[in-house]
Amino acid sequence: MSYMTMEGQIASHLAFLKNEQLAVKKILIDEGFIRCNILGSSQERGELCYQTKKTLLRNGLVGIATWLRTKGGEIKTHKTYGLPNTQKSQDDNSMDIAAFNSKAVEKARLFWQMSQQIGEAEYLLKKGVGYYGIRFRQTNYGKIAVIPMGDVTGNLSGYQLINADGSKRFAKDVSTTGLMHMLQQPINGWSIGLAESYITAASCFEVTGMAMVTSFSSENLKPVGIELRKRFPQSTILIFGDNDRHLQENKGRDAAIAARDAINIACEVVMPDFNGYPISRELSDWNDYIRENGVRATRKVIQNTLKKIEG
């Protein structure tokens, strides 16, 4: 897949503004709202304005967004994404990205430090799971959970918010690839559980007592699993996959299998079996399975899988 260069993105945004009749010769990025004239106008005060911002995306690409207020007051937007500045060397680009990430990480760490150590999280209460190494915030949207995100050594780089309605948000401009949260510190040689979400990880921790790790997304299962294998080479890793039967492609199952294949040694996927149940998003993960089948039946399924791996 080919991506736009930085020059190509800027040219695209310049063409967008000119197409909307703005008299601009050069795009000003991250400079706030810029006033400018209509093409052919000689007024001293610009009748129109635009704002262009650049953002480092979590996948390492750079996104550019332009907002424009037209003569009639209508707001129009133009968004692109692509590679960092190709006029710089690869090392310079890496330094730019590192500096950008560093500022975002500093903000995330401050947010974490300012979050409450004691509190409640409405959605976690609804799902019936406990609080393991997390913090809390009270907002206009309710009582929310703040889940720390760090590398395999525990170095905090970001966070995930779980709102009262179950929606989730990540720290702005922080790359989440390879970041995780360990509900309990794993021990090399002891079994480790890996799950997409905090809810699933907490549910399985409470059923099994196994050290659980959340990767925060299906896409992140593989990079997190690889880091766990490097750090804990003698541990069995059990991936508690989501069974996304309600999707056209079973994203949770496919991601769990891909992670297992990448980890390779002493690793297996255990999926909640919902055969005979209606196909629903509410019947897709291990928290749903425990709710429907109980702790004892769930523990038996997991123990049988561990026996197969450990021989």
C-alpha cells in the first residue's frame, strides 16, 4: 500500500483551499485560524479563514486536517494522512516522531498522576469486574475508569478511558502498539493470560487467578504477545480471544489465532463457545460467557485448555 508524501498532502490541502476560492500561496500549519481574501479580492481584512493542523497518528503516519469557513459561513473540512516529511533524513523523521511522542507521553503521565486512586467506574460495576491497578475520574459523563498503558517493563506511556456507557478513548497522540496493562505482575515460568479488553482480562483473572494482561485491541494482541514471550520465555501464554460471530469477519478469533502463530511456542487460544445462543454482540467475550454459564463451567473450559498445552 502506498501513502501520500508530506509534500503531496500539503499540495492536496492547498488545492482544496484554492478550489474554495481562497487566495493562498502557502499553507500555514499549526498556526491557528488564518484570515485570507477571496481570489481576486483586494480587501485589507480577509473575508474567509482556515485552520490546518498536523497530527502524528498511532501507526506512525502523519495526518493533516484543514477546516475552512466559506463566505456563506459553511464549515468544510479536508483530511489526509501519509508519510512524515520525505525531505528530511530517516533519522530526522524518527527524531521528530520521538519528540512528538515524548510530549504526548508527558501529558498522559500527568493525566494519570492527577487521576483518583480511589473511586468507582460505572461500566466496570455494570460488568461485575474489579479494579486492578487502575485509577478513576468523575466527569459530566459519569464515573470513568483510567487504565494505564505501559510497555512490558511497566513504563507508563498512555492510558485508556472506559466511560460509563462502555465507550473507550485513548490518550491523544500516543502510539498504542505494544502497550499493555498487567492486572497482576507475571512470573517467568507461570501461565500468563492475554485478552483484548480490560473487562475480559479482569473477568478471567477473577475466575482463574492467572496473571492477566490486556492489549486494549485485537490488532495489539500480536505485538503484546511477542513482547510477553521475550520477557517471559518459560511461561505458557493463553490468549482469551473474543468470538465476534456478529461481525462479517470474526475479527477477535482471527487476531487471536494470528497472535498465537506469532508467539509460536507454548501458546494457545481459548475461545468462548456460544453455539446454540443467538448471534449478538452481547454474546462474544469471556465476560459474556461467565454471565451465561457461571464461574465453575468457565474455569473447567480454561483448565482443560491449559492441560492440553502443558501436556
